[in-house]
Amino acid sequence: MPLFKSRRFYRRNYPKFQPANASMRNELNVLVQTVSDPSSKKDFDIQMNSFYSLYTRYLAEKASKLQLDWNKIKSPEVIPYETLTATIDTPSLDKLAVLKVNGGLGTSMGKLDTSFVRDLTSSKGMTGAKSALEVKNDLTFLDLTVRQIQHLNTTRNVAVPLVLMTSFNTHEDTLRIIKKYEQQLRVITFNQSRYPRIMKDSLLPCPKTADDERSAWYPPGHGDLYDALVHSGVLDQLLSEGKEYLFVSNSDNLGAVVDERILQHMVDTQAEFLMEVTDKTKADIKGGTLIHYDGSLRLLEIAQVPSEYVDDFKSVRKFKIFNTNNLWINLKALKRIMDNGGMQLDIITNPKITERGEAVIQLETAAGAAVRHFKNAQGINVPRKRFLPVKSCSDLLLIKSDIYSVKHGQVIINPERMFTAPPVIKLSDHFRKIQQFQKRFKKIPNIMDLDHLTVTGDVYFGRDVTLRGTVIVLANEGQRIDIPDGCVLENRLVSGNLIQTEL
């Protein structure tokens, strides 16, 4: 079977972009020929074929300039979490598997090194899988997830496995890390696809060989989940073991724990796909949202929004909810869909600048976009506590603080806090890298009664610092502010040489 469809097919369907199609096809064929091992070559062949299909769709959409008809977009009916049944059928749990998207390096928080990562099997060569970052009580994202599922299996007498979708950036590290869990939980791993970055000017692939440097490649987003499940054999494996339901979430979302009420709703209503959404706040204006369009539910990402409607998209008035990326999938339905030609997910074009200053394009897809391909797909409006991501060091400060505690691996808000909503924390770029964050806090402050914290500039915090109400610390360029040990700041603006102004 040829790697790609015939020249006639593309000449007929994409005439304007035939030169680009032909050039890309030739380049990818050359890449495939650089792999010598037959088994590896076959796997790589499949990935390049999938990438080429995505690429040709990208060119076709670019040529047609098709856009959503904004007037057709409607707010969908979503199911309030409070209306879900409280009657739980425990045997359904034995048909469940939990999947964590585990391909991220946490680049927004800087490259992670061994001094901030707990890898009990080997501290050498750690490239920095984000899920191995310590987030609470010396526990990593993965530690917390394992404890959650282990507790579920023990208390419910079931055998829910943990499935990890890794990327070429994190796969080897993950395999080493999970060795420490062998006696606690069954863990299944599989690697998602590796696609070539595209040079923006030439629309040709960056890598010249299959083993070219890592910066020439990228994992194509969590929408690759479905193809990767099939090609890895994990989908068939789970089905053969009697698993029918898959709960999917990002590894850095500490609020994404198994919820038996949601699972029971899926079983009772025979929904093939559930997307957890939650109410939007100012912090979520760029998050994808669930819409009703042309008779079906769809996921709308900001990258798909025409420029003249971006402000409308960000508005809480029109789009009141956003996608948490907590997804519940019927595995039998997924098998049916993939056996019948798979699904074409909306393309997200992600422009990047490499370390060499080259402009490149990454073509990605989102897992939630699959909602339109399933029967009886539904959105469930869940409490905010089910969306607790750690995307930045500002998030990390919040999680590490006394506002949250850990019970059976689940991060829960401290009942002693007067307000149920967590405080707003904004740390400047001086705190952006994890190494700088660790250096600037001798100890995480007590923020139980904090409403808002903004820190700008070269600021360091001592031990046993307490922050209450609204606290703003501003160090101008060339200045350094050291908050002394034991200091209590309540409704204060701190600037210069610890000059305090009451707010």
C-alpha cells in the first residue's frame, strides 16, 4: 500500500496547492527512508501519513478560507452537575480506565531539572516531564494521581488502571518514574505521535532526517489521543479487558479526579461522550467553549475565531462556560468511529519561533473537538473545584500554600478559609521560572486570609510571612525588596525600601 494517496487525488481536490502538496509528499518520503529498522519505519510511516492528511486539510482550509458562520453559533444546553443522580452502581467502575495526558514539559514554568523533580529510580538524564514536578507535600502530579486511583480501587474493590499518554519529550522519563508505582497500581503507557514542524515561509518540514534534533518536531496536541490509542493497540487492549469507559484529563489538572456521579450519568443516559465545562471567569476568557452549531455540539477554540469576533468570544455574556478538558469517552463508540474512517478534528494553527529565530508552524488538534463525532454527546457544568490546573508559578504558589490540603491524593480547599474561592495571585516574570520561584520563597507564605496578591520586580520572601486581604509588592527596576521573616502584611502596598502604604 502506498504511503500517500495518489497524485491524481490531490491534483483533483487541491489544485491550487498541488506544488506544496507534491513538495511536502516528497520531503516526507525522504524522511521515511532515513529509518532503517523495519518496525520503527512502519510506525514512523503511519505517523507521517497522518501528518500529511492534516497538512493537506490545512492547505485546503487555507485556500477556501472557510469560517464559522458567527450568526449560527448558539449556546448549548448543558446539564447542571447538581442534577446528576446520587445513586451509584459500583460495578460500572470496573469498566473504567483513567487516562492522563502526560506529554508536557512545563515550558511555561521553565525547564525542570533534577533538583525540583522527584524521580526515585534515576535522577540522571531527567529532561523534565511536568508531571514529575513536586506540587504539594513533596508529592508530584503523578504521585497524587496514583494515590487517588489506588484509594478508589481499595475502597470500591475495583481495578481501575491508569493510562498515560506521553510524548517523545517525556516518554523515557515516564517509563523510569512509573517503576516506583509497580506494586501500587497498574499503569499503561503509550506514546503519541511525533510530527515535523513546518517552516512558515516554504511550508516544508523542518527536519531532514527522522532522527533530527528534537526542536524540529512537536507532539500534535491532545487531539492526537484517538489515533494514538488505536495505533498503539491500547484501545483494543482496554476493550479486551472489559473496559468500556475512559476518563481523560490533563496531568496538571489537580481537580480532575474520578467522579462516580458523572460516570453513572454516562451509563444511565448512554451518552457516548461527555465534556466537563465550568463557569467562565476573567482568567478563562481564552479557553475553548462548547457551542451548538449546525445541529450538533462543537468545541470552539479562540484560534478558530475570526479576528472581528475575538472580543465577543472572550465575553462572559455570550460564552458563559469553557472546556476543562475533562472528557468521558465510551470506548466501544470510539472503536466504531475509528474503524469507520476515524474523525477529522478541527485544525489549530500554532505559530512558533524557534531558538534560532526561525518562524515555524505547528498543526494541532484538541481532544474536545471529537464531541461532534459521538452520538448523544453532552456537556456537564461541573463545580470549579474540578478545574485546578497548574500552568504557572502563580498557580504553584496557590497549590503549595495552606489554602489547600491533600486527602487520598485529592487536593481540597481548606475548610478554615472564609471564602470558597481561592485568592487571585499574579507574580511577575521574575518568578516565571521554577528555579527562580524556589529561590525567592524561603517558605511559602500563609495566605489563608488572602484575597489578592500582586508581586512585581526583584522580590524575596522570608520564612513565616503572612499575607491577608489585598497585598501588592512593587520593586522598581534596580531595586530589591526583601520581605523579612515573620512579617505580616494586610491590605498593604509595599514599595522601595519596604515603604508600606495602607490600601
